[in-house]
Amino acid sequence: MKKLLITLLIGITACLGTASAQNRDDSRDTHFSLPWTHGGDIQAQVNHLNRMVGHVRWQLTRYHPNRAMRSDFAEIRRDVDHVNWRFRNGHYDRRQLRQEIVSLHDRLHRLEMRMRVRSSDYYNWR
């Protein structure tokens, strides 16, 4: 009787552990199943752009760019603020806003490259 109980307990534990691991793997897959190129939630894309701005701001303090680069960042920052304002107020066309987000991302990445940021410090967009 004890052997049967122990065997059942081990079997149930193994099943629960497997189901638990599968649930965690599924949640990871769901998180990465919305790649940038397929659109996804516009709010997530705006939030992602804002995180990239913060990351590039950090790079400005670390890599000591020249005045022109700081000026470029300020211009990009104003454009990002405008995107945020339009998104919050609902005054936007989804396609146009996505195009602006892609453009701002490219501009921020070009700024990273001009600052000669180490490749390991580039903002991971995906």
C-alpha cells in the first residue's frame, strides 16, 4: 500500500511539474509571438519607443557625445513627445503612427552608431 501511494505521489508530482513547465514555456512564447514587423498593439510599440529613448539617454551620459549629437537627441525627443501626445489624445492614424515609430527607432539607432556605442550596449528592439 505504501509503495502504491509513493508511486502515485511521484507520478502526480511529475505530471504537475511537467504541466507547470509547459505553462511557463507557453507564456514565454506568447510574449515573443508579437514581433515588431507584424504590428501588434500600438500601445506596446509606443511604450517600447519610450524605453529606447530612455536607453539612448543613458548612453548619452556614458559615451560623452559631442554637442551635435546631443542636439539630434533633443530633436528626436521632441518628435517622440509629439508621438506620445498624439497617442494619448487619440489623434492618430495607426499606419502613420507606426511609420513614425519605425522612423524614430531608426534615428535613435543611427545616433547610437554615431556615438560608437559598443554593440552589446545597443538597445535590443525585439
